[in-house]
Amino acid sequence: MSEMDGHQPHRVDRPAYRASDWTPEALLERKGGHTVSVVVPAKDEEATVAAVVERIRADFVRDGGGGLVDEVVVIDSDSSDRTAEVARAAGAKVFSANRIRPDLGSVPGKGEALWKAQHVTRGDLLVFVDADLVDWGTHFVTGLLAPLLVDDAVQLVKAVYDRPMIDATGREEESGGRVTELVARPWLALHRPGLAGVVQPLSGEWAIRRAAFASYAVPVGYGVEIAALVDTYDAHGIDAIAQVDLGRRTHRHHRHDTLGLMAVQVLAAADRRRERSGAGPVRAEETVGLTQYARGQAGFEPRVTAVATGERPPADSVGMPAHAEPGPRAESR
């Protein structure tokens, strides 16, 4: 009996899986006829992309085939530095996003890179890993891949991790995830409350079955992660989404103006999915439960806050006392 026999997957309302639950050897036994492509989207990441490629290849790729990972593919998004060169030297297959399917045109953005990757990869299981990682391990790959190999119902796997940010001097700042907390999580609370159990809906590390991803429209920018999450939920239900605790992930600090662009893309992708679902006007709930997370003894523990979202009617519509009757309205100038 392998270490995974009898391991029962749990619902997405709690991050049940840990990357340490599986070894590469145990997953290789489960791989069967599947093929695995690790895709690394990159733009101006010459300082970090080589290490990402080298470590994944060293641990999982075998010369002549037969390893857990069949290929490591870097999609270069018009980098102005040596990203493509160093990635190729590290052993990755490197493609320029704007040269993949030129008949379909090219648009800048992370989502474009992931969408274009479908045209140059061969894996039926796709694992996406960002190129700017500075504090991580190759257990990211095994952790994300495992639920797809042990549970045929799972279509999408999302990463869960602590997210310290590094400032320009290399010093650790506050935890990351500002667009998640200020944009994605509130939107989900309003329009897809069934996804409140997803700890990090915008995590850049995730895995998906090719057949599922190929059936989704893909935003060209940073909306790709929330789009895949909502599309999987709408098409396959909550049990098709798994979460894996990867421990710690450190990445570069993003400027506030960059975060504003990301937020626009995330909202645009989310709102398109609300429109496609045929939803009517937003329900006028008095309160919305906002689920947030902090790591505790039992892992990432949820904290639900009732956020007031109702509105008072115009005061002059409810009959004010005589001494408080409104005076003449000011004229606009």
C-alpha cells in the first residue's frame, strides 16, 4: 500500500492537502499515462528564472523521459533583458509569446502567456509556476500536481502559502495579497460566496487539467487566476477545486500603481463571468460574510466578518420631524 492509499480528499472549504503529503516517488507511481508540463510565464526575470527551471528539472525531469515532469516550458512575454537566454541555458524549452500562433495575434499579459502555452505544450496536466520566486521549493510542483493524480474529480488545484513581501533593499515587509484582500475576496463574497473557502484565489501557482483549461475563455492579463477559479466552479462545482498548503512563498514587492492595474484586470475578468452566468441585479444584502485567513495551530484558519452593505433610504422619504425638515436644495452652479 502506498502512502497515498486511503487519503481522502476534502472539500474546498478547508485547505486539506499539504505538499508534504506526497513524495515524488509516490506520485510517479500514480502518474500512469498522464503527461505533465510545468509552465513558467516570465517577463524580465533573468535574475530568478534560471534557478526555477534548474531546480525543477533536477528533481523531476529524466533524460530520455520517464520522470514526474515531462517538460519545463518558459513563455517569454517580450522581455527586455536576458530572460529567454538564461532560461534556455538552464534547460527550459523557451517560446516567445508573440511568436506562438502569430495568426491569432499577440497581446501583452500573463494570461496571454498561459493561453499561448496551450499551443506549445503537450501535457494533459499543466502546472503553472511564477518566474520571480526567491524563497520556495520544488515541493510546489509535487503539491500542485498530486490532487490531479489522486482524484479524477479535481480539475483545478490552487496554492496556499504564507506570502512575505521583499522591498527594494531585500528586507521583508508586510504580507502580500493586497489585491486579494481588497478586490478578489470582496467580489467573491458578493457574487460567488461558495468560493469563500478559497484561501488565495489569485495565487500564481496552480495546476489544471488541459481539457478544462482549453474549454475556458482566458483573460490576457492578471485576471487569469480568478477566471480559472470561477470558470471551474461554475462548470464543475466546488468539489472540482482542491487547495494545497505549500508553506512559504516570497516574491518581489509590487508598486501600488501596478496593483491598481492588476485590480482592474481582476475585476474585469470577474465581472465578465458574472455577466455570462446570466445573473440579475446585485442582491441588496444587508450584510455580507467576508472570509479572511490567518495561520494558526491547525493551519490556515478562517475568520468571517459580517460586513454591513445595506443602505439607508433618502431621509426625506421616511418622514422627518418638523424641526428637521430639509430646507431648499442648493442650486448647482
